[in-house]
Amino acid sequence: GRRRAPLHMLPLHAWAVGLANGVGLRPPMGYSSWNDCASEVTEARIRRVARALVNTGLAAKGYTHVNVDEGWLKSRGTTTLAMEEDTAKFPSGMRALGEWVHAQEVPGAGRTLRYGLYTSRGTCQCSTKQYQGPGSSGHIERDAAWMVAAGADLVKVDSCCGSQQREAAMGDYAAFRDALNATGRPVFLAVCGWNAWYARRGHTLGHSWRIALDGTNWGALSHCANVNARLSKHASPGGWNDPDLLQGTGKGSNDLPSNPHGCFDPSRIPQSRDWYLSERQVRAQMTLWAVMSAPLIISADPSQVESSVLATWGNEEVISVNQELRDGGPYQGHRLAGLDLHYDAALKAGSGTNVWGKPLPAGALALAFINNGPNATDVVCDRSCYGPLAGGSARAYALRNLWARADLGAFSPPQTLVAKASSRHQQLRGGAFEWRPCREASPTGDWGGQCGSAKAVRGGSGKRRPKLRRNAEGQA
């Protein structure tokens, strides 16, 4: 018979104008220390994680960025005003650490690890109750040159303690763009401004841009996905919408009081009180982030996470959905069915179902089915749902469940796809809607000096199992 194009299902059981330097042509993959360690990151932790990326096989699968987030910068030189690392936490210094990261061998790939450093465009770092540091305001050229000289392949620039007015913020990031360009080194610039309005001009500023406040739990990450649903057109090779980091469960991160290999004591970092996910929420996030062509930046120690979490992040078929791009786009997946996902604090339950889809090379398609509600339900994608993604084609598809790694047979329009979502494994977490007040340029020790208001939500996810079933339009 005819050769069928693959249809991948992920159920749940233009180059950058400002920095067209050849990096960021696909969504970046790797590690960031922020939700793993908060401000308590150390040189020992970065070395441990770099080894873990190699030893677990994640680096060979593309997770090559090793990014040191907030906590490494202590002060400025009295006369030079140059950045000075905290030598108690980073005794070798940031340059030597970068050289060590670059020297690590990834089996079958060579020395492919990349090194990232962090700063904030304002007068201070975002800060915690355990850490305060100077920002880059007034020192952008000096700091960009210093981090590049230390070996940075990626620079993340946060927005704390700086003006939150749109044009002023854009101006600061443009200055970082120009300063990095001036070094002559191809550096990935990660814009961390927490607003969707960066997407329209993101390609002129950097290679990725945060589109919402921190996605620290399933409710907040659901909000990030809602925002990203409206921004698909802005993503393309060289520039990506960033809905935030891949979260773990907290194992090996916030368990220092009981785990000698943990990274911090949560009682000393109050802003971490609502961080992390359940194991099933980890899979839900990976599903969505893959089809959204989002950066896949893990914020946990791969050597300590649960085996199911490691398997989720390491599923090569799901990774390929994120990394493979159809010529001419669209490059980011679209929400094909459903409205915004929510978490209701009064009922302590989530609500909303989604179907997302992304076109892949050779006519293949990827579909993701999401149920945020507390009850079992069918998440349906009929011809009106997948039709626009398939371009009206009546061709047959070979259907595959990427999480189960199982072929499910043939599928042809106008058949309907149905994912059965069970509520038996729901793990909804209590929480509340709350509004964060605007705080100007000083660290708060609680919300890290972020300025702006946003609805913070918490929630949960369930396990989804795919089924093709008889329906009025045909049988699968």
C-alpha cells in the first residue's frame, strides 16, 4: 500500500536580527542551576551536574548547556569595577570552571558541553535571603566582555532591579546584544524579562525570551503554556519563546537537610515554597515543551532524580519533536483545541483540556493531549482540530505513542483521535490565586525583586492514555 507519513502522539500516562551569529538555530537543551539550587549554587554542584549529563547519556541526546544561574557573582573590583566571583563557592574561578566544562568528553560527540553565566540588567541581582549581588546596570559592556572572557557560550540576562517600562527594558537588552556582538564570540543571549511583549521584538534582541513569570509549579507552568499559545508565530530558528525551565520534583535539590547531596535548605529560601512538580507533571511539562519548541533546560541534578523523570527527559523520540523543524515552518506548535488551562483554588482542582500540534519534516505531525481537570475525560481531536495542521491532506498516517514507544496502527482523515484521560492518578495540589505587587529596584528576599503583577497559580496533572475508537466518521 501507500507509504504512510508518521503521526506522533504525545499523550500522558527567521534568524535573529540582532545576534545572527549561528547559534540558537534549534531550541537550546541543557541545565540551569536556578530551581535546582536557587542562589546556593557552587562550583562543586556545576561539576557534579556536568558529569551527570555525560554519565546519564543526556548530553549525548543534546542536553549540552551547563548554565550557572544566580549566586556566583559576589562583588565588583574597587578600582576596576570588574565582576568578581564568590571564591568561597567557586574556588577555581569562573574562567577555570568554564575551561573544565569545555574539556569534558561526551561519548560519541566529543567536547560538546557549553558553558553559561548569569547576570541581571538592573542595579542588583534578583537575590534571595541568602544572597545579594550587584547587577549590570551601568556596566553592560564591561560585564559582557568579562563573561565572554570567562568562556561563556550563553549569557542569561534577568530583569530584576531594572526599569520595567517596555522601551527602557528593550534598550537594556539591546545594549547587551551589542556588547556581546562586539566581543566577536558567538554567544546565545537568553532574555529573561518575564513578559509576552518581548516576543514581538525578541529576534532583534536575543535568541530566546521569557514570556511570563517563573514557572515554578504546575499551575504557573499551565499559565506559561496559555501565554505561549498566543505567541507561536514569533518562534523560528535563531529565536524562541521561553516558557521557563524544566522542573523536577525537588529530589536532590531542596532536600539538603536530609540529603548530603541536596543543594539548599528550603527554610532558608522562602521563595522556593511552591516549587517543583509530581513525576506525572514532569511528563506533562515535557510533552507540552516538546511540541511548543521551547528550550529544554533541566533545573535538577540528573544523577539524583527519579528514574521515571530521567526517562521522561531522555526520551529521544520526544526530544526529536522539540528539535526537528519543518522547512518553512511553522516552527512552534499550535494549540489546536481547547482554551486556557486553569487551576481553581476554591475547588482545589484544575480545569481545561488542550490538544497541541506541531508539523515535522517529511509530512509528519506531532499531537499532544492535555487534561488539567480532576475527572476522567476524553480529549478529542477530530478533523476540525488536526485538519489545519495536516493542510487538508487525506493521506494516511502511521500512528505512534511516543511515551509508550508503541505503534498504534494506521490513521486516516476523517477519523477522530481520542485520548482517554483517567482521574485515578490525579495529584492536585492546594493553592491560591494571588497577585504579586510591583516592587522597584531592590531585592525583596522573597520574590527576588521582580516588578510587575501576575496571577500565580498552582495545580496538578493526570495521566493520559491514548485510544483510537470507533466513531461516526470511521473506525481505527
